[in-house]
Amino acid sequence: MPLDGRSTAPSAGSWLLVGIAWLAVSVPLLWGIWTTLAKAAVLFR
């Protein structure tokens, strides 16, 4: 807790922003991993 007694709990809006940021990073990352694995699977057939 800060010295002035105010709470530093994050608001609901900040959690929403964090969730959107995670989606913005994870969706392209997962698509890239999936594409790479699919192309690598072709090499081992």
C-alpha cells in the first residue's frame, strides 16, 4: 500500500487492456508456430 493510503488495485479497464494485448501477441504467435509445424511435418513425410 502506498504511503498516502490509496489503493493501487487495477481497474477492470486495465485488465481488459491486458487481455487485448495478450490476444494481439498470442494469436499471431500461435499462427506462426502452427504454420511452421505444418511445413516441418511435410519435410518428415
